Amino acid sequence: MIDYLSLDEYDRVNSLAESSALESMSSSPFKVVRRWSTPTVKDYGIDKLYKQSDQWFYGYDCKHCDHFNEMKYEDYNPDDLSASGNVLLVNPDGIDEDAKTVQDGTYQYVCQKCGKPLDRWYSGRWACKYPSRTENNKGIRGYFISQLNAVWISLDEIKEKEMRTESKQAFYNYIIGAPFEDVKMKVLDEDILSNKSPFAQRQLFNRDKYKFISVGKYKCSRKTLLNGETLSA
């Protein structure tokens, strides 16, 4: 029997192992479960649970217009405040695309509404979107925080990380704390069908003794036969 269960990097936890651990809590009077993770893709793992939760997040009150900002890694757009983010480029010359560097003071955090500088040191507070979801000790309590909330990490540093990353998904997952799926890496049904052999007249589900066919990558190697001949496989 266990009273407390903590699952780190929840998106990579084996579902069978989780079920087994949860079952071990059946007779516990406490049943405390904590799941922590960097999100991976939308509507999966920790992102799915957070969407079901009461959704606590750390935001900032603008001292200029009193707007409460939920940090968004998008450019400030005064023409479309619904899509506006907290990112403002104030020095275009501070970006070196070739060296992949960003000079200090090139970017600035601003209010999503008025566009003025946003104080992240003394105006931050936790807020809950759906408090009714956890009334009477029911439901899921969820918290979200990312490097956008880390006052010791400047926006220039984050932009530099974005320029240097080899994976857009890794940047959004680990730096912004947001689920992201790179559609260029996703294999769709039409990808398989469009690359099938031109000699295949119909789809076969039964090949003599083999009923199922799997497709994947394999590593080429060279095997030496008993008679000394070499075969590539």
C-alpha cells in the first residue's frame, strides 16, 4: 500500500505502470497523487489533465492599465488584442541571424492590452480559471508555469534559444511549456498511400501464412554466408 504517488515527466510514464501504482493506493486514507511533466503534444498526458483541471496559472497585473496578463509568447498586436501577446521587438538591429545571437535589450515584455513595459518582479500572482471544478475536494488541481515567468531569464535569452534550437517542438515544450506537434514530422494515412508501390493492384490482407504486414525502417548490414558469399540485408 502507498499513500503518496509522484510521477515525474508524466507524458513518458507507462500507462500500465501508472494503473498499477494507482491500484496500490486503493486502501490508503490519503491517496495523494502528483503528476509533473513537460508537455509534449496537445490533448495528451499532462496537457489533457491540465485542461480537465481548475487551471491555475501565474500572471501579471499591468501597472499602466490594470490588465491581468496571462503570458503569451506572441508579438504584441494593438490591432488584434485577442491574438496579442507579450513580446515586443524594440531594437531590430540587435538580432544577428548568422551568429544566432540577440543583444541585451532587443526584446521587451509588454502588456497584451496597452503595449507598455510589463513588470514581472512585483506584480505577479496566481489565478484560477475554473475554481468550481475543485469544489468539495473533487476534480483535478492543475498549475502551469514556464520560463516566461522566470524573472532571471530575459526575453532576449529566450529568443536566442529559439534561434539556436534544432527542434521547434523541443523549444515550445521545454522553454515555453506549451504542447506542440511538428506537422512536418507527422505521418498521415495519405503519406503511406501516396508512397505505395505502383505495382500493387490491390491491398492484400492475407499473404499465405502471414496475415499482417508491418512497415518501418531497418538498418542495412552485411552478413557472411557459410559458403563465403556476402549478402546485404
